[in-house]
Amino acid sequence: MEIEADSRLKGEKPPFGAAKTINDGSVQPSSVTDARTLTETHSITRMGPTSPPGVSAPADMAEPHNPAAQTPPPAQPALPNQPAPSAPQVSPSRASLADRPAKAAQPDSRSKPVATASAAPADASHPSSKRKCFVVGIVVLAAIAVLAIGVLMGRLWGNSKKDPNKLVLFGNVDLRQVELAFNNSERIGEVLVEEGDKVARGQVLARLDTSRLKPKASAAEAEVDAQKAVVQRLQNGSRPEEIAQARANVALAQADQLSADLQWKRLTALAALTTGRGVSQQDVDSAKAALDMAQARLAVAQKGLDLSVMGSRAEDIAQGEALLRYNQSQLNIVRQELADAELISPCDAVVRSRLLEPGEMISPQRPVFDLSISDPKWIRTYVSEPDLGRIHTGMKASISTDSFPGRTLPGWVGFISSVAEFTPKAVQTEDLRPGLVYEIRVFVKDPQDDMRLGMPATVSLELAPDAQSQP
């Protein structure tokens, strides 16, 4: 109906397939498909909304009886080259009401223009939602811009207040720590200190069970004493009584040799006088053998006397001394084990952690205490590359902490790293942005031991006026 009206205003013919309007207000289909659509719409309108099987529609939803609507409209002449329509005519109001369910029920491509026209009112809400999103986005961007401008102005204002003759750095208190462990693998006998106690250099902190070390030490001492006596005997040589005994043996051998010599000479002379008849040859030979044996015994006794007088050999003395040194080293090891049974503090410190208790088995890999050395103590901080040329080792500094407001401690720059690094995450900087920095250590004197490990601290360095122009 709308298509035909637009066509008449433009002076054009209605498009093919468009419905025509009759003088009495009814709509005439222009094709068989449109006629079928109107017929289905008319039947759906009379039947009302679809109900489940076995459930009748409500009485108020049923359409009132209209005899005129049941009477089919008279046939209208068809367009050229088109079949004559056979569907009944429907009033404009009834056709507009029944148009939506008919198009939904008939999924045909030729009914798409009508479906688009009916769905147009449903899309009317989209521009408003897009408009709302656009407004919200503008508000968010404006808030971000205002925040960025505020941060920038704050930085500019803060930089304008910086003192050119002062460099302020931020860091944390750092100090050395010691993990103490026993050298032996024994059971802990007693622990003498608690966490937080201040200990002095050389103070005994804990002891091991020495019930097995003491007998080992006693045995080693006995071996050393025995070897010492052996070495001393070797060094002293033969006793005087031993030398006298050797000399007596020589004298006895000489007497035997003299007696044997006389006996042999006597028998030899008698045999010569009697031409062998007075003494047998066997007696002469026996006397000769006895003389030779007596001479040999005399030589042995003489050599024994010489050995007794000379004393021990130098090699024997050296061997005895070497064995004594070995026994002494074994004794020293056992004594050191006894000394290691006491855990002694290597310096003045504070007990930070007590890790083991009496009765536990220990080893050199398991520390018993964790000590914090109170002196030296420094502030670990970082300086940017542009400010690196403004500081030097030995420069005086003042350190302050949030824990003690209004109180400053003197210090000095003791270390400047020669290697650049990126800003660590735990370091606080004024601009709060990463960059290449250099580590410095500002040593501080803290006689009251108020500064704790990891405590944030502020370091102020007074710069000379000419130091600012240094590269």
C-alpha cells in the first residue's frame, strides 16, 4: 500500500508484485505469493495465538465474529502476464496487524522487504546506546588527561623546589651477616644465647656433646708420650752399664783367645819334640780350632763395645722423630675437635636467628646461628648517571630515617660502583621510573644500634658549588 502511494506521487508504476489498494480500503494482492500470505494471515488472525495441544485459547483472545471478513472479496483483474489471484481481500487495518506473524511463519525470500520494514522500530534503540558509550568514553579520557596533567605539574613543582647544592638519595640500611656452624658432626649439648642477644668477640655461644671426643684425645696423648720416650732413648744412646758390659765381654774374649793360643802352642811344641809320637795330630787340630774360635769371639765382643760407645744410628733417631710428629698431629686434630665443640662468636654482633636446639645432630652445612654485624653499617642507595659526577668517595653525608624524625646521623660515601645497572625494584627514586643507575654505599656511625637491616633511609649529600659543573 505504501509502495503504491509512493509510486503515484513520483508518477511511476508500482513495482511488480506490490499490493494494490481498492477504493473501499481493501488490499488486493498482486501475485499468488501475496495472496497466499494474506490468506494465511487471515486464518491466523481468526484462530488467535497458537496454544499447546489440548489447551483452548482464552475467550478474551478470540477474535469477534465478523461476517464481512468471512466473505471472500470479488476477484480483481490481474496484471498482464500474471495469474489471476484467488486469495480473499483483507482490510488495511487487519492486514497491518496480521502482517508480522505471517512473515515470521513464511521464511520466503520474497517476503524480506516486508520483514525489514517491520523490524525497523526494534532497531531504534541502538543509536541511544551507542551515544551513551560515546559519552562514557569521553568522560574517562577527560579524567585520564586531568590526572596526567596533575602528575606532570606535581613533578615540575617538585623539581622547581630542589636545592641545586644538595643531592637527596633514598635507600635501605645494609650490613654484613654471618652464619655460624660447627665443624664437627656431633649432637648439640647446649645453646647458651637467645635471639636478640648481643654477643662479643670470643664469646661461647653453644657446645657439642664431647663424650666420645675426650677418650680419643686421651688415646692420642698416650701415643705421643710413648713415642717421645722412644725418641729420647735413641737420642741418649747406650747407658754406661751397657758399655761396661760390652767391655767385660771383650776382656773375656781376650782371655779365652789367650788360653786357646797357649794350648795350641804347647801341643805343637810337644809334637815337634817327639816327632809326632807324644801327641796325636787330632789333638793338635782341636787346639788350633779352639784358638780360631776364641779370636772370633774376641772380635765380636770388640765390635759390640764399639756400638755401645757410638750409641743409636742417626736414621733410627730420624725415624723415631717422624713417628713422634705423626702422633702429635693426630693429637692436635683431636684437640681441635674438642675446641670446635664450642661455637665461638667471631666478632661483636647481634643474634638474629637461633636455628638449632640442644639434642639435634649437626653438620658443617647446617648453621646454628645467624649473626648481624653491627659495625660497619651502611646505606645502600643508587644514583643516576647525570648525578654520578657530582659525588666522590669520602664525601660527607647526613642520614635520616622515618623511625627517628628530626634526628640525623653522620656518614660518608665509602663505595661507588663502577658498573651501571637498572634500577632494582626495591629501590625508591623520586621520579619512580627505571633507568641506568650506579650503586653507592654511604657508611654511617650508629653507636646506639638503632638502624635495622632493610630500614628505609634518606641520604643528603651537600654538594660544593663547583661540583655541579663537573662532568
